[in-house]
Amino acid sequence: MRFTKTEVQNYGQELQDILKAFAEERGLVYNRGNIRYGDDFSTKITFMKKSVDNATGKQETKESKDFLTNCFRINIPKQLLFRKFRHNGQEIELTGYKTRSSKYPITYKKDGQPYKCTPTFFNTMAEKSASEFYI
């Protein structure tokens, strides 16, 4: 018996629903990764990712962990991670650092939309709005 791609996608969605309910009961967040299937009846569901909310109530991601590791290189204090401030009337929140991006490694949200920028640009925004930081 061989599984088709459609069957595997359907099974994956069912599994995602089960794990989502399981995670919600325990206060966790699960994101399903890739599903791989082979010709020899060996369907593998791999790369199950687990992320837990941190002390600030925000979801820890690879980018947020990488920011905490690399913040000294870009001269942005680690306390600014997930801090909100106003810049030109818009709410800005630093969300992380992409290690593989050399041009725009800083990730942030502006009024809920994700953006990326250089460390210099983010520092300029933060310095201009230093008096408008809030949690």
C-alpha cells in the first residue's frame, strides 16, 4: 500500500489538530514541520517543533534566541527584546535577529506587521524614541 501526497497531507492536518489541542491544554505552542514519505510504506512525520512562551509572555523563536546571543555584536541592549515603543506615532517591537541575513538581520513588528532592518537603523529609531518606551 502506498500513500499519496494528498493522503499524507490529510493525515498531517489531522495530526496537527490533535497536537494543537494537546498543546493548548498544557499552555504550549506546537508548529508542525515537514512531512516526508517514501516508496516503501515508511511515512515519516519529522521536524516537530516546540516553542514555549518565555517569561515576558512572548513566544520564543529562533530569531529571539539568536538576538540574545548576538546582541553585544550589534550594540542593542538585550532588554529591548519584545519591548514596545512609539516611533513616529507607530508601535515598534523588536522581535529578533536573523543570523543568516547580513544585510537586514534585525526583525521587528510595526503595528503588528513584521519588518526587517539594519542594526544602525534600529538603533536610530530607538534613540529617537528613548523617552517613549513602554511595556
